[in-house]
Amino acid sequence: MGDDGGVEDVRRRLAHEREQALARLASLTGDHESIVAASLDTNADDEHDPEGATIAFERSQIGALVRQVRHHVAEVDAALDRVEDGSYGVCESCGGDIGAARLEALPAARTCIGCASRRA
């Protein structure tokens, strides 16, 4: 991975990425709770009330976003583990270098761009 300064920079960048994701998760969770509370305060019958479908859709959308953010937090945590064990920046598929540009764009990347494009 390189010198200790580089490792500290990566740790800081990943910690910042994690903080942003957790803030987003808190916001989404609050949004979800307010939608659920609003739906409880009404007599919305999702099946028969025109607003019911909108409420159900919003709950579904926020639920999907919450799952995505939780997955991202788990990926960042896994990247921090790779920093600690010295495998950060090494492709999990081919063992090659992931590359600084890819890690800059996707700090939690597990694979090099070549392996990622073959999997897509």
C-alpha cells in the first residue's frame, strides 16, 4: 500500500466516506419514520385511497435507499479492514493493483477496473 502517510490518508478518506453514509442513513431513516407516522395518522387504505399508492411507493423507495446505504457502510468497513491487514488496493479477483484513480473514485473498491468490467 505504501508509506504510513498514504495509509493515514486512506483511513481519513474512508472514515469521511463512512461518516457521510451514516449521516445519509440517519436522514433516510428519519424520512421513513415520518412517512410511516403520516400514514398512521390518516385513514389511507393503500388499495383504495389514491394517496395510498403514493405512500406505499415512498416507503418502498426509502427502504431501498436505506438498504443501499447500509450496504455501502458495510463495504467501507470492509475497506477499512483491508487497510488494517495490508490488502487495501489489491484486486480480490486477480491480485493486481486496483489503481489510485479507481480508489479515488470508489474508495471501497474490491476489484481492479478490468475485473469489475468482466463481472458486469
